[in-house]
Amino acid sequence: MPIDPDAFLHHPGLARLIQDPETSYFRDFLPSDVDERMREMGRPPDWRRTDEEREATRHAALAGRMDCDLWVFAYGSLMWDPALIFEEVRRATVIGHSRAMVLYDSFGARGRPDAPGLMAALVEGGTCEGVAFRIPAALVDRETEILWRREMLAHAYRPAFLPARTAGGEIEVLGFVADPTSEMIRLDLSRRETVRCIATGEGIRGTSYDYLKNVLDHFEELRIEDPELSALLDEVQRLRSA
């Protein structure tokens, strides 16, 4: 099912930046697809949630919401590769949480054990600029199953409904918030370690550097200014060119 061009009514420029969901790797991704690779890397069997555990968290989070349109908040790779069928996308500002490059990846997506990478997570405090995708009620069950296989694969996030501001008014969005008890959430990294991980982290899904740059490319299209993230990118680029 192609995305209706009207979905980009508020932000026509995003149509060229967002991957067609039907071509996304995550559309048909199954957690079991990576089990063998994780075994080869020496990961214990419980590195990820079982299918039953994952689905239980989905039904608990979405209880009473399956028959309503659902807004999903994107602040990292979901911004350009949501893998979801949506009817509307809006710039959105989540209130009470901010973006931080604290998702430590040594699992092989955008980092390896010998060259760990970093991706974004939502942490408490502040605000976070991003986009919100509206999934129509008839597709919520199917699309969130796909979303959960991706975002709730391991134990890094917990789902939460968060208030968000948009040009069309305040909405409630589903976001994936960092679980500070997870070994994958590294709130203790120094600035130097953060820069190094983003500069050198690479895996089968690409580099941590490209991940950060893609976030800022979307900000340019949406006219979002984030001096902190821009400064981080500058430091990463200096290290990469050294």
C-alpha cells in the first residue's frame, strides 16, 4: 500500500526524505532473523524479548487504543524509515522528554563489539523535536506489530504515551523512552566517548555518523534548529577527518 501524497500535506519536502514503507527492511523483519548472528557474537539467549513477551507489552500499552487512530513519534531512524503505513505526518514537539545519543549499539546494527556505535533515545526532561505519523485505526493492530518487532526487540526501551505540540494543536503520541536500567542505555559516557562512538560505529544498518547526519537533514527540511546536536556532528566530523 503506497503512502498517499496527501499524507505530506503539511510538509511536502518530507516525501523525498522518507523511505517507502513497502521497501523497508523492517517491514518484514522478524526477531528470529538475527538470532544466529547474536549467537555467533556470544550473546546469551535472553538478549531479546521472546515473541510472547514482546506481544504482551504491545497489548498492554495499546489496551483500549486499538480502534482509534494512533500517532507515533519519531525522533531517530523512524523519521526517515518508519516502515509504517501512515495517513499524515506532522512536525511535533514532545514535552517532558529530550533526545540523547545514549543507545549503545554493540549488537551489529550501527556498531560492533570492537567499534560500538550510538543512536538516539528519549530521556526524561526537556523537549524533543521530531515528527509524528498518524496511523489510521483500521491499520493500528498490524502496523504496531511491525513497530514492536523493531523498537521492542531488545530491552532498551519502554513504550509511553506522551504529550506533543503540533501546528494543528496538542496531540498524544506513542514514543519509545529509554529504560535507564538497560545495559544498552549509557547515560555515563563522556563527551569524548560519545564523539568516538558516533565517528567510528558501523554495522549492517550503516554508520552511527550517517544516523546522526540523517536526523539533522530532517531538521533542515523542517526548519528545526538544534545547536547541541549540530555541535556534536561538527565534533564527529573533525574526528573522522583527523
